[in-house]
Amino acid sequence: MKYYVLFGPPGAGKGTHAGALAQKYNLKHLSTGELLRAEIAAGSPLGIQARDLIAAGNLVPDEVVEGMIEAAFDSIKDVDGFLLDGFPRTLPQAEALDRITAARNSEVTGVISIMIPDEEVFRRIARRAEIEGRADDASQATIAHRIETYHAQTEPLIEYYRNAGKYHEVNGYPGTIEEVRERVLTMVESI
Ligand code: ATP
Ligand code: MG
């Protein structure tokens, strides 16, 4: 099984490019953000726990997302691997992913990082707010807080995966969606 990680700040285009990658390599796309939004929509206990944290631009507890990922690995069989989008987001999550994949006699295959500057994060999320109506996209302050959270908690993973020889970065800006998709596909081809 392959275990690819799509990495990048909020609004980098992880979800936008995941489809083409998943299709080309027969991977199951797992977005922790989408899984959490589904739990919220369903009104499950997990969704109720996550709702206010997400709306405030905070991360949900590591154990919650780790459990969701492990459950998905356990239940999904008919694919050549997984494309993780939005996970891991903290060092403990990255260490958990190493344990979870090792228990499956495997490891993270590669991390594809889509980089965009903070100003572009603001622009894109403000635009997305009008289209998707997500609570965590709604205010400037929440967006700013998510960017801070990214720098403080998620960015250290770059060094973690660089040290493991697994870090591969493409520019998510400037460029059209098609241009960025081509960069992502070319990068994965080279791994
Ligand atoms: P993108 O637009 O690139 O998909 P995003 O940051 O806008 O990224 P999601 O990945 O959908 O949005 O995540 C939305 C929210 O869900 C996060 O801000 C966080 O509160 C929660 N979340 C998602 N993944 C995790 C995770 N791995 N650990 C903790 N919280 C998470
Ligand atoms: Mg997403």
C-alpha cells in the first residue's frame, strides 16, 4: 500500500488536486476536514465535539483524527493506497502515522507539499467563504488564527519529513489550477 501525504497551508489547493492524483494512482482520498464536516452534519458525538473547535479555527484533538485515519485504513481495502489530505497536521500526528503505517509493514511513501504565501491564503479563503459558506472561513480573524496555527503546529512537519527524505515541494502560487496540477502530478511521478 502507498501512503501519500498532501501537505500545505489552508486553502493551498490540497482538495482541488487530490482527485486527479487519487484517480491516476488508484488511491483513496482521505480528507480529515471533509470527514469532520460529515460528522458535524450528521450530528454525531464526534461532530458535536469538533464543531466549535473547527469554527474557531482550532485543531481538533490528535486522538480524534488519528482514530478516523486508522479506522479508514482498516475498512478500505480495494485500493493501491491512500492520499492523506489535511493529515498529519501536528508532530504527534506525524509520529502516530509512522506507527500506524509501520504496524501495516509500510511507511509514508512521500509528502507532496503545495506552497502558497499567507496573503494568498487570505484571498482564496475569503473567496471560498462566499461559495461554500464554511463557518471556519467566515471571518478574517478566524482565517488569521488558522494561518497562525499552521505556522506554529503544522509547519514543523516540513523539517520532520525533510529529515526522513520524504518531503517534495511544489509552488501552488503563482499558476493556474491546471499548471499546479501538472506540477503535482510530475512531482509524484518522480517519487
Ligand atoms: P484546505 O482548504 O487546503 O483543504 P483547510 O485548512 O481550509 O485546508 P480542512 O483541511 O478542511 O481545511 O480542515 C478544516 C478544519 O478541520 C481545520 O481547521 C481543523 O479545525 C480541522 N482539522 C482537519 N484536519 C485536522 C487534523 N489533522 N488535526 C486537527 N484538526 C484537523
Ligand atoms: Mg480540504
